[in-house]
Amino acid sequence: MSTHKEYALIAILATAAIVGVGPAFGFCPPDCAPKANYTTGLMTGNSTTTVQPITIPVTLPLSLTTDKTTYDRQSTILVTGHAQNIIPGLPVTLRVSDSLGNVVEVDQLTVDSSGNFQTKINTASPLWTSGGTYTIYAQYGIQQGMRITQTQFSIGGGGGTTSCQSDQLAATLNNELYCIDYSISGGTATGATLSSSSKTLTVNLQATSDGQITLKIPRSVLDAKAGVKDDSFFVLVDGEEKDSFTDMPSSNIRTLTIPFGMGAEQIEIIGTQIVPEFGPIAALVLAIAIISIIAVSAKTGLRFMPKY
């Protein structure tokens, strides 16, 4: 057989194959229109074809609301939300950030059988020191099943400005206000500032007699660390180093009691880290994210490594 005849035969066979396959794949009766969430048939031993439904991952819509839009520093915020296409046993991860982007709250919430979830947040937490607009983020699921939504509210009024309580010292940093609980004897505290460059809290005084000031400084505002351990603050009263002060640390607060003499005008407290440094909180966020991934993997059979 000549080469031309061979090519002609191949072309005829190819055309016949295409025509023969066409009715099977190119044409479809009305009742075989494509259906969402279905895969092609699986061939069985007797050469018959069956259609089996599968679940295709979808984006999970979330709604998130707060009971009010503005709160003060002694409020309880009621957060409610709803998730569609729920995965039983999978929690919603909630994260709250202040106007500077610092994380001030992290939690995991149970989703009920209707897809609803809620929680209460106390703004009196030591981490809630900044005024202005806060943002709540909610996350549910991973990969295609992940959806992040948010809602915003203000602490002490909008516009990034606010005022502290009468028993709180107002400290400013980059036009942001941070409220620090304090008490004083022998004078009055007239104001305070924070310096991110020197990691210093400076308190201005009018001392009418010998006295002392006690400051409950949130670790999220100013802290002193040597690695992971607490370190001592460096304290100056009118530019002179002061060793005779007490420091009572807790998990969230460093309580300093600093004595001063009559006529004192300024106290400087120097630490090693200052807002917006949130190493421990960032680690907590990462840990919760990892737990969420593990939980989803266990419930959905999702594998990150190939199975051999």
C-alpha cells in the first residue's frame, strides 16, 4: 500500500471515530443537562455507568454584627454571627484588632446546628488601651471553605479620639490615646506620653509634698523583657535614676509603685518593648490557626501530604 493510501485510510478511520463518538458526548437529551455538584459516571464491572454526587467546597458566607456601634471602656460587647454550610464541630475563630492593627482579643466560638454563634467581649481588658475604631474578624474553615468577614465599632467615640476615666492616666503616642490605671499621693499627674523610639512612658507631675504614684501598665503598652523573662524597668525621677520602686508583675499588667519628693515634675519609665509589639498575641493567633487546620483535616479527611 502506497504512502498516500495509508494517509487516506488513517483520515477515514479518524473521521469515523469522531462521528461515532459525537452522539455520545456532543449531543444530550433534555434530561441529561449538566447538574451542579455531580461528577461523571464511574465504570463498574458490567460496563454500566452510574452517577454519584460529590460535595464541592464552596465559600462559606459569614455574617457578623455587634449590638451597638460605640462603646466606652467599661462595656460588654455582644457579638453575634451566622455561618452557612456549616461543618459540624468546626469552631469560628474570632480576632479583634484596634485602630493600629494590634490584636487585642482572640477566641474560638462554637457554631450551633443552625449556624449561629455569639460571644461577649469586655472592653475593660488591659489590651484595650487605644481609642478609635476596632475591627472584629471571623474566620471559618480553610482553603475554598474559608471566609473572613468583619464589623467595626468605636471605643469612646469615633475619629480616633477619646478620653480616659478619672482614675486613669491618659498617655499619647502618634495621636493615639492609651489609658493607664493609676493612683497618686502627694501631688497630681498632669499627663503622660509614650515614645516608641526610646520605649519610654513619661509621666508629668505636680508634687506638692513627698509621695508616690502607682501605675498599672498593660504589657501591651509598655513592658521590660530579657528574652522571654521579665526584666526590670529603668526609672528616672527628674532625670535621676530611682532604684527604690516596686514592681508587681501579672500576666497582663506590670504594677509599678514609684516614690518621689516634693517638687518632682517628671517620671520616666523605660522598658524594652512598646506598642504595637504583640509577640505573645501573635503567637496565640498562629496557634489557633494551626488548631483550626488540624480540626478541619480530621473532620473532612483533608490531607496535606500524599498517602502512599
